[in-house]
Amino acid sequence: MKLGELKSAGHLPTLIAAFLYFDFSFMVWTMLGPLATEIAESLAKQGFTLDPNQKATLLAIPILGGAILRIVLGFFVDNIGAKKTAIIAQSIVIVSLFYTFFRGENITYQELLAVAFGLGFAGASFAVALPQAGQWYPPRLQGLVLGLAGAGNIGVVIDYIFAPKIAEIWGWPSVFLVGGVLSTIILLTYILMAKDAPPEIYTPRKKKPSDYLKLLKDKDTWWFSLFYAVSFGGFVGFANYMKVYLMDVYKPEMAEIGLKILSESNVKVVAGYFGALCIFAGAILRPVGGAIADKMGGVKSLYIFYGVVATMAVLNATIVNNLYIAIIVLFTIMAFLGMANGAVFQLVPQRFGKDMGIMTGIVGCAGGLGGTALVKTLGWSKAAFNSYNTGFFIFAAIVILAIIGISLVKTRWRTTWGLQAGGRI
């Protein structure tokens, strides 16, 4: 696939703008994850000690907010256009970031929960960036295009690399200042570069609340929601919880490695680096998953991607007790979840091409709910059993459920809408 084909078949500046918007929005959305330890220590100085469930709740609220708001923004995309929707949502995110910085270490847990929901508008950017990019391109390129736009997931990698170090030097509130400034710059760039597709290329149908109910009556909406709840929910759930998990399970090993190999004495920074490595795999490979799905079909590729994820989750819960092996396993889980994300959205626009705004919102909401459930499950597992193994077993079981679901729908899909879809099913 040549870059020139993306330019000639659509609008490359909009694709780039959509990637940047989603990339930095994703960075902001998952900002609390790599700062969870620092924020917990700050709250402890105020006399408020977070238990595992409270910490999981704080990390889950942005995901939950993003899930709900994806439906809202998806509705607005189809009614007022993607660009106007993005400007409104990003403005709310910027206000939330600067508010947190100015409150600083005096901010309360309750205020953080409110800020966390405000950051959900950043996570909801998924329901804006993907349909805006996809509207410009034909069915045969949807897997690649939506994979590239969705590769904005790499924003969380930026978090894990830089946020702990910035927090170590200037304090964790300064990370929100940096986020606010960068988000403002990206918003201005987006305003200059992005364009909504003209009517001769894509004509959205104005949506009413009843349109949601109509689509929710379509069983394929629920199947896609399940598949994305597993793939994206797994990705964003692990991405948000990665540092907490590594700090709880492998803190001594990371401290030793940090001193011997990385010349880094702050174990929280070391955990950020390891987390970034694992998350990078899922973020960068999303367009690869979309491209693979374009060639072999979304169904067949999901069999492979989900199968590997389920296997690795079980291994992590049973035999893995070494940091190096754990990183390899987590890296593999995130890589194949990322590719599964691309594969799911190779299929969605082929089935619901004229309802991409609203469907991206619904399916994206399911992904966010899946991530919320995973974070809360991991927190519950730690609080109840002082171990994360049960949480990994539950996740593996749900992935297997999704594989069974693919087996149930593949023949019907290929013999009905798949015949006229324009791409491989």
C-alpha cells in the first residue's frame, strides 16, 4: 500500500489530522494510569489512602466516561459533523487538564473522579476520528484507513514513557499542564487540516434517538459490540492498569533492573518504561491488524488474534512468575489485542457503512465498557485474593466466548451482507 493511493483515494490531510487528534486524545484519556502511584502517594499525604478498589475506580472512570460519551459524540458526528463535534469535545478536555494543574496536589479524590469523567471526552474522540477518516475512503481501504486513524492508541505509550519522569522532576500536576498545552496545539492543528467529507463522497443521514434503538435491535450490533469489548476493552483496560499491575507484582525485580541496566533509581519510572513497551505493541500494530483483515478477512484474522490472546492470558495466570517472561507475555497480549481492534473495524464499516458515526459510538462504547469491566475485575481480584490470577482467568474466558461468537455468525455474514460488502469478510 503506497501513501499516494491513500492520497488519491481520499483526503490525506484529514487522515493525518484524525490520527493526531485521536493520538493525543488517547494520551490524555489514559493519563491517570501511569500516574496512579504518584497520585495515590499525593492523596496519602492528605490522609486519604486508596485501597485497590478505589484505585481501580479512579482508573475506570475515564474509560467509563469515554464509553458513554462515544455514543453521544457519535450522534453529534452524524448530525452536526465530525469537525464541530471534535472542537467541542476537545475544549472540554483542555479545561479539565488545566483545572487539575491549577488545583495541584491539593486536589481531592472526589475532584479527581470528576476530572476523570472530563477526560472521558478525550476517549470519546474515537467516535469522531474514525468515521471522519473513513468517510473519505472506499470499502477496500477501510481496514487500513481505520487502522491508521485508530493507531492513535499510541498516545498511551507517550504517557508511560514521559509522564512518570515529568512527575519525578516537576511533580505529577505538571503532567496535566503539558497535556493541556499539547492538546491546545493539536486542536489548532486539527482545525486547520481536517475536513468533513463533501456530500458527493459521503452523505450522513441525520440521526434521531430512535435510530439508536433501531440499530440496537440488529443482532449484528451486539456481536460487534462483544468483539470490540474484548479487543479494545482488553487493550485500554490493560493499558490503564499496567503500571499498577507491574508495581504490585514485580516491584523488587524492576528496582533491580532499573539500577543495573537503565541507570534509573525510580522504580515508578522503570514501570512506566516496561508498560510503554507492552502498550506500544498494541498501538502500533492496529493498522497491521486492519491490513491483515483486508487480505484474509476480518473473521479469519479474529480467530487468530483472539486465540493467541486467550492462550497468553491463561499462561500469565498459571505459570508466569518472572518479570522478563511476564513482559513477553503482556507484550504479546497487547500486540494481538491491537491487531484485533483493526480487524473488528475492518468489518464494521462494511456492515454499517451509512451509519458509521452512530455505530462507531455504539461499538466504541462497548469497547470502553469492556475496559471498565477489566480494570474493575483486576482490582477486585487483587482485593479479594491478593492476586491478579483470577482476573486473568476471567478475561481469558470472555475471549473464548468471543471466539465462539465468531463461529456462530461467520456463515451468515459471508452469505448475506458480506456478498455486497466490497471487502473480504
